[in-house]
Amino acid sequence: MTNSDNNEPRAGWAQCGFNDIADVVMGQSPPSSTYNKDGQGLPFFQGKAEFQDIYPSIEKYCTEPNKIAQKGAVLMSVRAPVGPTNVAPDKCCIGRGLAAFHPLGGITTSYLLYLIRSIERELAKDGTGTTFSAINKQYIEEVRFTLPPLNEQHRIVAKIEELFSELDKGIESLKTAREQLKVYRQALLKHAFEGKLTEQWRTEHADELESAEQLLERIKQEREARYQQQLEEWKAAVKQWEADGKEGKKPRKPKAVKGDAIEPSVLENLPKLPSGWLWVPLSHLTDLIAGNAFKKSEYSDSGVRLFQIANVSFGEIVWDKIAYLPEGYLKAYPELRLSENDLVMALNRPLLDDELKIGILSESDAPSILYQRVGKFELFDDSYGRWIFNYLRSPVFISSLKQDLRGVNIPFINQTKLLQYPIPFCISEERSEVIQELEKQVSNTGHLIADIERQIRKAEALRQSILKKAFSGQLVPQDPDDEPASVLLDRIAKEKEEAVAKAKKAKAAKKKQVTRKAS
């Protein structure tokens, strides 16, 4: 790879490669039996997973390292992914996922680090292409770029760090504002389900409100009526299935209505609700259907989209990852069909940064088929959808969910346990008022958060633009009195030759000494 921006060197700059300015060491993984977490041996780094902003986090050590990086070496990931960099905090062992660049001739670690980061995208492109699944030492040796005089390198690093410092302050302010908006959104959700957004409404409609007991009785009656209707529809569907020669799966029989109540000990720890509100188990309002596992051999190039865990994000549906099943699967798996306004939730890894992966399908998202690790809420009344959607994103529910997640590597929530969660409930008229006011304010907050995230992305793009200018000679002024880079490269080459000769001489002396002892 050649950096096209640097093909025409400026005054005093010179073409070179990494081998001309650094000692490059490719990592090699030692036997796993030599790993430990007790601090014995050298810190051991394997790849990008341990990288942070500048220095990698130390998670393991190695007592018998194969390849070593010295303190201050630039560590670069050379596989999955290619290009990210960190700096060795001390002498350390490196595995095959890394290469170490030891700067020579007075070139600083910071300059080398910024240089590699300026071409990270090009390195990543080659590392994930059809030619390379990773990059090797030969590839690294073939990378070409232009090197400025040593004094100019110092000016470049100083200017980069000045600009990056200002940029970092701006990004930090944006991130702080984003977190404050998220806290505000959580406060809105909390207040909404404590009845605080509709206090005035309740005052104005006091004569029309049902008691909590009346509301609970009506929920039970509506639920029973719905179940009886589903039972009749199921019987008719079974008859039709039999008339069609039992083609496809037999229609699923609806579940009987459960009358489970919330335990008094649980109620005692729940927030106090306004008059006319009550806590009910989620199972009083909805059932939950988990998706089905399909083999890769069942996939097709087109057809009906498979709705996977990657397709549900924080309050929205995303189709960055798409897989298809044949159209016939809609008929074969009617219970897994997703339609417009269906409410879905991730059952595996449902939380990230205290936000719930849950969403409501729009017209463009349907139809699709529900895959494993995602659940679809079978609402007993369509009006419950947005109420449940918003409550499950509230801090009260999130706090409870975090305590009940199971699994170490892949946290998950049990389907039965999820339906046992308490949810606040009130009459439909007040629910509509709550949702209308809540979603108006949450939407405004969401727009502000999205705008901040766009600004953060622009700031990160500006960081790359600064690096691009720096290493094409456009960031700092040139000084004709600076020693040319060609002189620096000659000096480094001479030092490397002397080091090789010294190593050969030492090796020969050692061999001679061994021979004498043997005789």
C-alpha cells in the first residue's frame, strides 16, 4: 500500500517504509499453559480486544513469551480487525494478533502512533479484503509513505496534540450533554408511570375515574372474553387445517387465562401509585412468543425477512443485517409472523448501557418471521402496546431486569419470569393522555440525542482529517534549515548495520567460548 497523498515529498521529506524507521516485531502466541492472571511473567497482549484509548488493559500474563515488545513500542492489530493501535505500557509479550513497532533514530512513539493511525482505514481495507484475512510482515514492509525532518516531526506531534486536546474537550462536552439527556429521558419515563404527567388530568376527570378494584375486574373480564374468542378462532382454524389435508403445522391452541396475582412482599417494594392505578402482572396484559431457530441451509437469497436479535435496537427496528427465508415459511409458521405494530424485545443480551432492546414494527418492517432469542408480545388488547413498550424502557423495570438476568457470557431473561413482572396500569383514557405527553417529550429528547451523536461523528471525522493534513505536510510550516529526512534515514540505516554487525560478533564470540569449553 502507498499513501497516495504523500507521493510528492515536500522539501526535506523522503520516501520510506516502516522498516526504515522502526524495528518491526510480529507477534507469536506462546503455549496457553504459560498464561496466568496472577502477575507472573510479562503482561501478555493478544489483540484489539485489550486496546483502550492509548494503553491496553492488562488482563493476563505470560511466563514464557515467544515475542516481546519493549516499553513505548506501538502495538498494531494485524488481524480481526486490522489497523487499530495502542502503546506498550511496559516490556510485554505479544500474541499473533499484534505487531510491535519500535521507533528508531530519535523518532518518537507519538509520531509513529499518529502516523499509523493516519492510514488505519487503508490498512483495515486491505486487511478485510479478498486478498488478506489479516496482514503479514511482508505487507507491512511494502507500505510506503513520506517522512518529514525530525524537527518537523516534533512540530507535527505538538500541533496534533494541541488540536486533539481541544477536540477531546468538545467531544467530552457533547457526551456529557448526551448522558444528561438520557438521564432526563429516564426521569420522564419514571414520572410517567408514577402518574405525575397526568396529575392535572385526573383532577379534571375525578368523577369519571374507576377504582383500582373496578379496573382489575374489568381487565379480568376482557381477558377472559378474548380467550374465549381465540378458542373459537382456533377451533375454526383446526377444521380448515384438517380440510386442507393437514398441510403445514397444526394451529397453536391459545393458552388458558392465568389469574396469578402479585405477591404482597413484591408489592411492598414497588413505587406508590395514584388513586385508581394498580400494579398487575405483565401476563394480565399480554402473552409472549419466542422465536424459532432456523438452519442456515433453510435461508434463501430472497423471500421473507428473518427478524433476528440484531434487528431490534433501543426503541427502534434496524435492518443493517438481513437474512431471508422462503415466502412459504409465512404459512408454515403463522405464529412467528410479524406484522405492523407488533411489539418485539431481545431475550438474549436485552440490555446495553442500561437501555432495553425493544421496538415496534412499522409497515416497512412487515411481514417478517421471528427468529430465536427475540420475543413477540401477543397483546390481549392492541391499546396495550405503546404502554408496555414505554414502561419496559423505564428505570423501574430496567433495574429489576438487571437483577434477574441469567447467564455469564450471554445474559438472558426467562420468558416465564418476564411475564411475571409487575406493570402499573390505569384506565384507557388516562393511558392515552400519558402516552401522548410522554412520547412528545421523549421524541424531542431523542432528536436532541441523535443530533449530538451526529456532532460526535463529525468530530471523530475531523480527527482523521487532522491526521491526513499532518502527514501530507499541510498542518505545520516547513523550515528549510531542518536537517533533511534523507540524512535521518541514512543515519538509522547505519545504526541498524552496526547493530547487526555487533550482534554477529557477539554470537561468534559466544560460539567460540562454547567450543573452547568443550575441548
